[in-house]
Amino acid sequence: MTFAFDERLDGVLSLVDRNALITEIKALVPELELLHQEEDLRPFECDGLAAYRNLPMLVVLPETVEQVQQLMKICHVRGVPVVTRGAGTGLSGGALPLTQGVLLVMSRFTRILAIDPAARVARVQPGVRNLAISEAAAPFGLYYAPDPSSQIACSIGGNVAENAGGVHCLKYGLTVHNVLCAEVVTAEGECMTLGSQALDAPGLDLLALFHGSEGMLGVITEITVKLLPRPEMAKVVMASFDDIAKAGRAVGDIIATGIVPGGLEMMDKLAIQAAENFIHAGYPVEAEAILLCELDGIAADVHTDCQRVRDVLKAAGATDIQLARDDAERARFWAGRKAAFPAVGRLSPDYYCMDGTIPRRELPSVLRSIAELAAEYRLRVANVFHAGDGNMHPLILFDASEGDQLQRAEALGARILELCVAAGGSITGEHGVGREKINQMCVQFNPAEITAFHAVKHAFDEYGLLNPGKNIPTLARCAEYGRMHIHHGALPFPELERF
Ligand SMILES: Cc1cc2nc3c(=O)[nH]c(=O)nc-3n(C[C@H](O)[C@H](O)[C@H](O)COP(=O)(O)OP(=O)(O)OC[C@H]3O[C@@H](n4cnc5c(N)ncnc54)[C@H](O)[C@@H]3O)c2cc1C
């Protein structure tokens, strides 16, 4: 059972002559591996958002940039859509294939090309796993800071395409702040270098534009990332609260001191209990919420900051405050947080992970509203998220085989995202728009803004062949979505009436 979607609204249904395409690829790029039997295509039918599925017409697994170029040239001439895929861990359906398109899988680009400890950079292929960069840099006392919870599996190419975040991005920035340079192949099969190995590059900042572009502007084939020295010391403070709103307020209080924690994460009761049962991290299962606050830097500063944070947490009403006694306990506290998604997945047959961002000050009220919405839709919601960034991840628990639970989960997810917009935030913090949030783009942006997005896409992809139907809605889709809201009498935002 999957979420319904209507590709007619995105104009991606032109028919492709599959056999002719296969014949041409085999003739012009004979060494390129192709998969076209149904049993070979099946593993690629979805990404991490399994509620959307589509069997790709064809899967290609290139090993060289030249193969990517040749494939893109063939698809460009034939008008064949191309969806690029990294590790397929995306949670918004960005790598969801098209039944009338090629799925270009970059998983064989796994080489770390160079590590330069003097310049503190690493040059890597896009299929390299996020964690593998830090592992390779470790002998030099260096690491790559952005650390999505999926870092053991997700690719750095996918991280750039989604502008991925993670626990440590509050202090060290998102992917966009940690990449110096990228090589890309365009829709026409040409190579471009974006950014430079130096701190700045002249011209328009196309490198930043590619961050979060979700495979819609080109194929990323090489990336130069910044490396940081490992901090001398890192400590984690865990605070328990008997009220989630108090925990939400404590987040703002910590930031107001001027301290920038290495990470500041929140989990609510359902998430705490799920993680504790799964990982045995030492979490307080009776607490309504916990905050995990990491402080890193030189030892003297870390000791002072720990004391200041403890004082703030106490004043904010924490019922218990623990400082991880050693690195092993610190790793355990983080292991619970990093495994929270799969842990919550053990509570119900299906779960749907949302990703919205709000101003930190709105945390208490938005958490309360999410609880009210969960009751309205008769579904359980666990909250585990990057509180310091205001980046929320409500996890909606449901059972797709039970009645209309799937539809209720999808509708509740949409309401939560729209709640984030109403609170002055955004419909994504790090998971991207993909297929999942395409309707909510119509809530976040007005027609002029959406038209500008289309103009930028058109500059890179004249025929709209790169990942069509994702990320940027057509105005027709927005008009349809606006009408739907009006029809149900639940129009949350008056600006939709303009469509
Ligand atoms: C358990 C779990 C936890 C997660 N935690 C986090 C988290 O903490 N923070 C976070 O940001 N995300 C998180 N994610 C989401 C996901 O891991 C990230 O979005 C990640 O960046 C996706 O990388 P990927 O290689 O799997 O990309 P894919 O899923 O394969 O693709 C994602 C998008 O990138 C495009 N793309 C991929 N490779 C390229 C390329 N070489 N060139 C051009 N476009 C490309 C695709 O077309 C698609 O639009 C989590 C996912 C899971 C399953």
C-alpha cells in the first residue's frame, strides 16, 4: 500500500521507447552495466520513504565520469528523464524512480581520491559514505563534521543534493558550509567545476545552488569537503524534564547564554522509551522529555560551559541532570539518539518521519499543537529532533494494513508541515522536498517564487529531464492543492487563494 500521487500534474508521463534506448546505450557505452529485468529493478523501486514506490524503466550503474556523460547525452537527445540515486536513504522520495525514466545509480563511485591534511580537505567520489570520510581522515586527527544519523549508509553525493544536516550542524554548519568544490555533469553531458579549492570562487555561487538541488540541476561526480581537527574534549549533558514544554524552553535558554553546543537534541517520552528498549543507552524512561547537550572544544572551556549549561537546565526546571562520566557513556547517550528512528520503527508496523523547521522560540507551542493534531487524527507521534536548530522530526506511527491509517498518516504529516510554515518555519530542515512535500511547497512559496525556481531549473535543464516531478511543483499542482483545501474547508493559508 502506498501514498497516491498523480504524475499528470507534473508533466512527466511522456512515453519512452525502452528497447531502442537499451539498444543505443549498449552500442555507444558497451561497458556500462544496465539492469532491466523486473527482479533486478525491484530493489530500486523506492528510497527511504517506502510509502512511495515506482519500478524504474531502467537502472544504470556507471563507474566513470565518461560513462555518466555519455548516458546523459543519449538521454538528452532522446528526451528520457533521469533520476540520480546515491545510497537511497533519502526520506522524501527524492530518488523515487520513474516508470518512464532511467535511474542513474552512483553507488560505484566509492573512491576517496585524496586527503590533504595540510589544507584540511578531502577529495572524494559522490558514492563515498559520509562516515567513511571521517574514518579515512581519522589518522590525521581530522574529521568531516556534518553527521546525518544515516551516516553509516548515506552517500556524500546524496548529502550535497539534500544539503544534509545532523547532530553537529548547529555548531559546524550544514553540508553547504562544509563543501569547497564539486564536479558535476550537466543534463547535456558536459562537465562543470563549481566552487574552487580556495576559500572563495568568483562568479555566481553555483556550488551553493547545487546544495539541496535534489538531482534536478545535474549529476554530482566529485566533491571536495572541508575537514576539521577533532576537538580536544567533548562532553554530553543529559537533562530530564517532566514537561516537554519546559524542555523546549530550556533549548532557547541555553542558546541565549551565548554557548553554541556541538549538538542539542530533544526526545519525547515515546522516543526515549523506544530507544532505551532498543539500545539500553541509560535514558530515564519516566521522563516526559530529555535534552542531550554536547559541549566540545578545548578542555578548560568545555568544563566551564558544562557548569553553565547545568545551571541553565536546573533553572529551566530539569528534574535530573547527568554528565556522561566517560567517552563510553557519551557514545551510549548518542547511540540511543542516532538509533531513535529504527527504535521507534519497532513500535508499530509503519512509521512516517516528518522534517520541518521552526524558530526555536516556537518549540513549546508547536510541540503542543502536534500532540493536539495527533489526537485529532487518532495516531501516535514520537518526537526526536535537532532542537538547537529548531529542526523537528515528528515520527507518525501507523499500520498501513489497518483501515484508513495510511491516509490519516499522510494527512497528519501535511498538517504538521503546514503548522511549521504557520509558525514562521519551513517544510524541510534537511530531508528535502522530493516527491513527499511537493504540495507543501505551494504553501511555503507564492507563485512568483515558484516561477523563479522553474526559471533556475530551466537554465540547467531546458527539457525538464532531471528528476522531474520532484522538489518544484507546477503551478497547476499548486492550483489543484489550493482547490483541495478550499473544498475541504480547511484552507490554512489565505495566500493559496491566489492560485
Ligand atoms: C535512519 C535515517 C536517518 C536519517 N537521518 C538524517 C539526518 O540526521 N540528517 C539528514 O540530513 N538526513 C537524514 N536522513 C536522510 C538521508 O540519509 C539524507 O537525505 C542523505 O543525504 C541521502 O543520501 P543518499 O546517498 O542516500 O541519497 P539518495 O536517497 O539516493 O538521494 C537523495 C537525493 O539526492 C539526489 N542525488 C543523490 N546522489 C546524487 C548525485 N551524485 N548527484 C546529484 N544528485 C544526487 C537524488 O536524486 C535524490 O533527489 C536519514 C535517513 C534515514 C533512513
